[in-house]
Amino acid sequence: MLVLTLEIMGVATVGIGLVPSYETLGIAAPILLVLCRLAQGIGIGGEWGGAVLMAFESAPEKKRAFYGSLPQVGLALGLMLASAVVGVLSWCLSEESFLAWGWRIAFILSAILVGVGAYIRLTVTETQDFAKAKEKIEKVKFPIMAAFKHYPRTILACVGARFVEGIAFNVFGVFSLTYLTNTCGLDKTQSIFLIVGAAFVMALAIPFWGMQADRLDRARIFGIAALLLGLTAFPAFWVLHNYTHTLPLVFVAIALPFGIIYGAAYATMSSLFSGSFEATVRYSAVSFIYQFSGIFASGITPMVATMLVSANGGQPWYLCTYLLVAALISCLSTIFIVRLHGRESLPSAEELG
């Protein structure tokens, strides 16, 4: 599944860079683009869950949060690499050349990463957790249905907990770029490299918080980080709005909530969700949670953010309030996850048989 989802993602991403223009292919061009985007969504549906579970289940018992955080570093590194490539292309090319053909280079270059990823994944063996649960797994024909049947409240709680993570990523990692350039008038290349710097901070913060989660408590770190993401949005956007051209201050305003606090939430999310289910249904459950919550968190956030800022005359306070509400939902959901731990489980292999 890991290799399959990687190939789906890789072919679709490279395909976007090769889709002919509307002038060349007509209506088929945007249709092909949408199909590639749909394929990316299908690919990521299995990518995240499989990657974090391979790390989580391969780790020693007392280092599972740390190991589970390592695949999460890929988000920060990917954001750095993608933003840097786009930034370099924007700097080297005129806006006309970038819009005409330069943007395709970034997508086509991803073919290199697909080859590296495929080689790594083909050499990976199954985890001990999977091997131990194999008897149960063979008796569960539809793991996602079994997860809904035996873990309904845990799934609901995890969906709620992930809410702020998806919104915060899109607010700080995506919308802030639009806000700085379109609303505040900052140069696009400068804005991109501010995000790259914040992603670098995140890449360092994620394994640190993973280690702390093994020493302290993964749910506690995630819950506190979730709440802080909502609270720090107000001072962060106040700086972005009022001190746009003071770049060191703007960098701190992005790097603190996005690099450090979001890094804490993202680092511990994988082990928090993975540890809430047994291996028989774990892959299906965490993948559903990540993607279903993403519809309402990640999917619509850029549109909602734009609407909220526009409705407030370019002021970011409605957006910050939206993020704070999401933070409260996620914090309360995390408490619910802790209270449910061990109360929901699958029947034994004999009962399943």
C-alpha cells in the first residue's frame, strides 16, 4: 500500500506539470488537471496513515512518539523544498514566463523524489504489530467498518482533535502568504522565504516535541499546543498587519505559532491517533480521521479565510476567532480521547471467527 500510494501521488504530481494548456487541448486540459488533483487526494489518503504507522509500530515502546514524529518532518521539509523551488523560479523568471511554463518545472522535478521514495519503501518489512495482529486482520474483511463499529466515539474524538491542525496549517502556511502579499503589500519572494524559514524551524521542532511526548505525555502536549494555536493567532496577525515590512518581526510572528507550536501539535498527532487503535484497524482508522477531518479543516480553510478577512475590511480578527474556536474544539476532543482510551476495542480473534 505504501508503494502504491506513492506511485499514485508521484504520477499525478508529475502529470500536473505535463498537462497541456487550454489553448492546446481545450476543455480536456482542465478536466485532466482535476483528475490529477483527485488522484493526489486518493494517494495522500493512504500515504500519511501508512507512513506514520510504519514508524510508530517499528519503534521501541518508550520511543513511539519520537519515531511517529519523524515522518511528520516530511511536511516541513516538503514545504521548505516546494516553497524554495517556487521562490527561486519566481526570482529567476519574469512573471509572464513563470505563469506560462516556469511553474511546470516544480511539478516535474518531483519525479526524482518518487524514485527515491519507491526505493526506500520497497526495502521496508512489515512491523511486529502487524505480524502479531495478522490472525485478527485476516478475519476482519472490512477494517474501516470494524473501526466504526468498535471505535465510534474514539474516531469522532480524533476527527475533532485534528480540526485545529488542518486549519492552523492553512492559515499560517498558506493563507499568510496571500495575506502578506495581497493585503499587506509585501514582496512575494520575501513572503515565500519567510514561510521557508518557518518551515525550517518546524523541521527542528517536530523531533524535539516527539521526544518530549515520550517523556511527558503526547495528549497533554497536543492539547496544549492546540489551544495555543488559537491564542497566538491574534498577536501573530497583529504583527503581520501592523509591521509588515519589519521582516525579522514578521518572521518571529510566523515561526512561533507555525514552526514551534504547530510543530508540537503535528509531532504528537501521529502517535496520539495511532495509540488510540489496535493494529487490526489502525491503518484504516487513522487514514479516515486524517482525510475526513481534512475536508472541513484543510479543504475549505483558504476559502473561509479569504471570506472572513474580506468581510472585516482586510482585518484578520474574524479569521483569528475562527482559529480560536477550532482550537477549543480540538482541545476538548483531546480530553475526550484520553478518557476513552482502553474503553473501546475489538473482540478477540476467536470471537471474530
